[in-house]
Amino acid sequence: MAHKQAQLYKHELAWMREGAHARSTKQNARVNRFKAMSNGQQERPTATVDIDIGTQRLGKKVIEMSGANLRLGDHVILSDFDWLVQPGKRIGITGVNGAGKSSLLNVITGLVPLDSGTLAIGETVKFGYYQQQMPPMDGDERVISYLQSIGEGVTNSQGEHQSVTQLLDAFLFPRAMHGTRIDRLSGGERRRLYLLQILMQQPNVLLLDEPTNDLDIATLTVLEDYLDSFPGTVITVSHDRYFLDKVADQLLVFAGGGQIERAVGRFTDYLAQQAQAPTIADDQPLAKRDQQHRRQKRPRRRRRLN
């Protein structure tokens, strides 16, 4: 338990050093929890059981977009966008607010149709979509029955049965809370229950939309541990540098106006490279500058003399 708590404190210390104070008001509770940890009043994880939920094997094709175009109101989200997602990839989506990061997840799951272009989803894909706007819950329903609507349990990666009770224990819901009505849960506890309900459906492609905004520290630690061993594909929308460094090794960076840059590696390394890159026109997205640079390097075609 002491090791787990030390790791948790290290996690939050790194997050705070990245400038947590300048983030949205949703992070205030997390900042206050960190201060409590620093003062010795830490919020200790109530369970050390690892989450182990089996998944169906993915085929070679996960997601493929070709010539995708999307405009929402006056905003261009996708412009002739091609994208191939392969099994087991860890992709982080970040960039400026309002550029369409969440909209891309909605397109993938069929909630928002493309204006033009194609979207193909692999036959073996089973999505688990953690949305910023959480679906409504029945406040009169009990915690355990909310999960039992999915099933009596799951099969883990070893082929063993895990009951709903065991899953709740592992996801930081002590036995005394299993019969609690949902309307008595805190906002963070509801978020945690919602995430567990998604994982119980045993997806092989996880879509996470800003999970660090509302999940508490202990749940984020459990989620990161789960993703470390998750065999499927993970696509995460986030501005949290620490979390993206932990869960993504490929990036889509939305600059707005349909401009999307691709990068390989950690988000921290990408930001360091951006800081060192020479500027051609600071007000232009990097992808657009690269395109202009390529045009400038093309050799001129010789005119044929008649």
C-alpha cells in the first residue's frame, strides 16, 4: 500500500508541475486533493486488485478513413482526411479547443455522419466509448444492479470468471457501497461507475474523451494500470500531458480549420520539438507550413519550345 501511495503522489506531483493551476475549473478538486496529499491527509486507494477484463481479438483492420470531410456550422473539422488505425495502437488526440477532437470520436462511433468521404470499421471491432457528456443514470438504481444490467460478471484474460462484486472492489467501491443508490454517489463516483460499466462490456477499442477532467486520482491510477496491459486499441482525447505520455505513442494534433498534424512519440517530446522548430510564419499551422515548404522545393518544369 505504501508503494502504491508513493506512486500516486509521484503521478500527481508531475501533473501539478505541468501547470495544473491554469487549467479549467474542473481540475480544482484534483488540485485540492494534491494539497491534501502533500499535507499528509492523502486519499488512499481502498483496493489493490488489478482490473483484468478479457477482450475479443482484433482483426487487421480497425478504423480506416479516406477523403473524409466534415463541417459543423461554420467550423471545418475534417478536410480530405485519411487515417488508418491498426490493432494495438495507442493514439492521443490533442490540440486547440473547438477544433473537433471530440467530433472525430463521434464520427468513429457513428454519432455524427461525414459530409463526404468514407469510414470503414473492422468487423471484429467492439467500441467502448467514455464520453465527456455522461449518459443519464437512474438515481433510484443501486450501484451493483447498474452493472448487473450488463451481466453477472466478465471473463478475464486467463479465462477465469470475475463477478460484479469483484469488479466493484477492484474499481474502488468497497462492499458497503454496492447497494448504495446512484443518486447518493458523488460526481466522481458516478464517473467511475460509468467507466467500469464501459469496461464490463469488454471492448477491444477504447475511446476516451477527456478522462482526466472528471475522474479522481485513484481511479486514474487504476485506469492507467489497466491500459498498460490492455491488448486492444486506445484512442484518447486529452490536454493532459502526463496522461498522454502514459497512454499514447502516436498523436493527432488539431490546429483548427481542418488542419491536423500527425506525430510519433510522447506528447512531451512533441512539445519540445515544436519549441525548437524554426518558425516560418508563427500564425500558420505547422502542417500548412510543411505543405508550403514542399511546394517551394519542387523543381520547375521546363517549357517545351515549339
